[in-house]
Amino acid sequence: MTRHSQKLTKTAFNNRTLSMSSVTSLIDYRPEAKLLDSHGIPTLDFVSKSFASAARRWLKANTPQAHIQEMPAKHLMFWEYPDLFNQYLDTFLDGSHTIPVNENTRVEKEKV
């Protein structure tokens, strides 16, 4: 079991979830997204910088409490930028109060 799969298993008990989906335009995740948000379950969504504007609009409409992390990759972000991906994932899973969006911006996170 990898370090992150252990953390993901552990965090299931901490009411945290992680959304790692690429371009999935053919699947309607609105009911699941709204359900997670309505229960106040913290979520982290990785989005490609090339699709960030559209992704942010969708996420804001369906999961306004979600944390959004832009990545330079278009697909398989965890593979193309593993160190950066793991840094953001660790910060989220550890329950830190901020998640860096980029070098110039920080998004405040609610305490859980």
C-alpha cells in the first residue's frame, strides 16, 4: 500500500474525500458533488490550467466549498508533476488551513 493510499484510507474516517478526475465531460457528477458539499465534506479538485476557467465555474456552481488546485498538466497530473501533486495532496490530507493555488495566491480553508 502506498503512502497516499494509506492516507486516503485513514482519511475516510476523517470525513475527507479527494476528487481525482480528468476531463470527464460525458459523466454527470452533479448529484455526487452536491451531496458531498451539502454534508460539508472537504473536497480537493485538481484542474488543468488550460481548463481552469470552465472547471472553476462548474465547481463553484456544484461544490462551492471545494478546494480547487490548478496544475500545469492536462491529464494524469499526479504522473506528470508528482512532487507538486503530492505537496498539494499532503497539505489537503493533513488538514492544513491553506492550500496554495499558485505562487501568488492562497485559498483559506475552513477548519474541520
